[in-house]
Amino acid sequence: MNPARRGLARALPAVAGVFVLAGCGDSPTAPPALKQTLAVGEATTSYGSGAARVTLPANAAGEYLLVLFNASEAVDGRLQVAVSAQGVLSPASASAAPALAAQAGSAAPARVVPDAGFERRLRERERAELSPRLAALRTQGAEPRRSRAAAAAPALGDRLRFNTATSCTAAATRTGRVVALGRHALVVADSASPAGGLTTADYARVAGLFDELIYPTVTAAFGEPSDVDQNGRVVLFFTEAVNALSQPGSGTVVQGFHWAGDLFPRDSSRTIAGCRNSNLAEMLYLMVPDAAWSADYVRTIVPGVVGHELQHLINASTRLYVSQADEFEETWLNEGLSHVAEELLFYRSAGLGPRRDLGAAALAPPSVQAALDNYQLANLDRLARYLTRPEASSAMDGDELSTRGAIWAFLRYAADRRGGEAEFWSKLVGSKRSGLENLRDALGSDPLPVLHDWNVSLYTDNAVPGVDARLTQPSWDFRSALSVLGGRGYALALRALGAGTPLSASLPGGGAWFLRFRAGGAPAVVSVTSGGSTPPRQLRATLVRVE
């Protein structure tokens, strides 16, 4: 994703305590000096020239974490950073972070990962092909929300035809049979699906789960979808067309999708830009069991996929018919919200909730493990992937599973920090803006300082005593919770900083680099440069005394 970021080149607001972040962009504010003497758990932050030099006196013995953060609003605005040090010692632990050792735990079930590339391309195609139709569509003033007198839904056994091509200009028609009906779900099975797949009872369970858990949970957070076909239901189409999208041998699978083109009218007029091959229905497309994917696999992944794709449906239909947006949501934020939907389903299914600092012990009961496997295990896995390379990627980029794990965890942190969770999610979905501008409006402040603090908290939460609340994560104890992934544990990438040998990194916008060192016995100096010169104002440096 390489869109130019707009409207966020503003001064970063100063905050209480030692978290001084003023002076981004063109602000004339002089950068603050980094504190030279810190208590354990205390942090100090500066930017630009103020981040160029960290000086510690001889009596400041202790273990320190230095986090360098690129506060650029453009993911592709990479910043070259070099660090050298004198008078410092390598960290006491050979791993540079004894608190980050992997914890023992039960191994997660082996699984092929979802194809993030397919969904990214689909979201980008929506923005490119369908966004130009938005302005023309809303000139009619139509708001096809759910009507009180909904049209009659098809009956069990009825045969329906759908286009699965995800294009306004192409068609790939398939016929399906209505196999289950719920208050909110219309479940249709592709007539061409392989034999021996899901049973009638399976489909009935999906409809019941959608009505009782998925629909009420997701709509409570993000709002209701449109009702363009006026039958009061979302179509869940189980079709081999989804299976055909997976590339054999790739190690990835397309589990399901939503295509916003299905929400458009088919015919264009002077007031409406139509989508000729729209199904004119609220559609979710889901994979079926076949020779490669067992019925047990499909039963396991379907609940989370449905919740994930329902957020996309709500997001698109709200922008189409309610908020009068000029474009669909940026991919990274849209995907992050869908991963939040999965987390909310986990909470409700497990009888848990946010801001409970969930760790391995809370995830141990069998009923919680079942909810974890259905809805939340993939989120934890994605975050674990991000932790292995935070300096090379960013939460503002939805190109990979790892960065989608990061945006989910960041949105959770932002919601916990802001308060008013349901209002926060509904603001993000109901906005006319997109990306960082949308996030800024929902937070009521610049999101980049919040993203900075979240990155630092990836180390400090549940590890460093006495840190400010901004550097904690109230909902999850990830150091403990990630033990459910087996031997990987909490593997945050750290660089050990020693005297004499310079280190370098290329930080994307929103990327963070974690370095740890030990001071003691002599004055210590850590120098930070960019391109051989003083760092620009977008570079943030946070020093935390961790021991």
C-alpha cells in the first residue's frame, strides 16, 4: 500500500510526565533533552536533534531500552538510522532481554495461513474500481437499510444463482441451494460442491451461530449492514469458487471474502453508477470441504471468517449508504477492524472481555481454548510474526499477516487507552474519512504518538515495573498469552548495543527499532544519526530504564 498520507503533518501534542512528544512537522518547538538519570520504569522521549545523543553519567548504572520510532505518516517514507555507542556494555543477558524468554505452553494446531495477498488485492480493487461510483450513487439519496417490513426470504430448497467473479465487468455464475434459514442468515450451498462435505446439520449450526453470536456481537460494535435485497438477511454462500482462489503449494488458503460490488445496483443512470454484475445482496463467500481441506477444518475456521468478513460488509455498506464517503476504507485499517471483530467474538464466546490483562492462565480452560481456536488464535499468531521484525514493518501497512496482527493489537491498545470502546469502533466505521485521518478523528488526537507509545509498550508491558500507564496494555498480557503458540513464545526482536560497533536500520513510517544496553561505571554516550546527519524531526527516541 503506497497512498500518500494526508492531513496529519501537525505538531504532536505534549503529554503529561516524561512523555514529551511536541514538535512534529513544521512546529518551531525546540526538542526536549532526554533525561540523563532515570529510575527503573521511568521513560524519556525526544525527537529530531533531541534524539541525536543519549548521555548517561557514571552513576546511572542499569539496563536500558532505547526505542527509535519513525513518526512518518507514510509507510513508504523510510528513514535510514544508524546508532553507535561509547561507554556502554552489552546487556547482561546473551539474548539481550531475559524477560522475553519464550514460555512453555501447549502448541497451537498446525495450519496453513490465510492468503493475506488475496484479500489485500480485493480491498485495493474495491477502492480502485468501486470508489469512483460512490459519489454518483449517493446523489440519489438512497439509504437501503433494513426495513421493518422485510421482503420474504427464499425458502429452504430454493435454487439461487450468484456471480462469484468479484467484478462489475465479468461474470462467473454458480447455482446454489438454500440449506438453512435464520433471522439474519440465508445459508446457500453451491450445487457443484464436492460430495461428502458439510451436512445439513452443519449448515443449520452456522445459521444458528450467526444469529445468536456473530451478528449481534459484530453489529453491536460496528453497526448494522445495509439491506439492498430487502429480505433482512446476509447470504452465506458456501462455494467451491472460493477454494479455486487458493494457489496449490503456496502454503496459504483463501477461506472466504466479501465483495462490495454486490451492494451496488446493477443498472447505471444519470444519478447512479451501477455495477452490472452485482448480486444486489449482502454476500459473504465461504470455502467448502474438498480433497485438500477437510470438513473439520472448514467447521473450525468458518465462524472467525464470517465475523471477519461481516465487518467488511458493514464497513462497505455504511460508506455506500450512510456516511456519504468518497472512497472505501484503506486496506490496513479495514483489515484491522475485521481482526477486532474476531477478537470481540472471542471475548463473547469465552465469557471474557477487554481490559482483563489476559495471559496463559486465563486461556487455559477448555471452553476458552475452543473460543480461542475459533476466533482469536490467528490474531495472536499474526502479532507473534510482527514481533520478529518490528523495525522492518509497520502497523499502518496491511500487506502481510504480520502487519495485520500489528494493526489489530494497536487498535485494541488505542481503544483501551481512549475508553468508550463501542463508540470508538462505530466512529471508525461510520466516518467519511479513511486511514490515518479517520483514526485521528476517532481518537480525537494525532494517532502517531499513540502508535509510538504502543510500540514501546510491546517491551514494557508486564515486564518493566513502575512504567507509566501509557506503556501498558490493559487487555492482554502478550508475554504470557503467546505461550499458546508453543515454542515461539514472545519473541520481540531486540538488538544488543555494545561499545564501538555501529548498528543501522531502515524504518518504515510507523516502524520501531528496539535496542538494549547496559550502563555503569563510566559515562555512556549513544549517538543516533540519519544519513550521516542529525535525525529529522520525524524520528522519536524513547529511553526506558528497565532494570
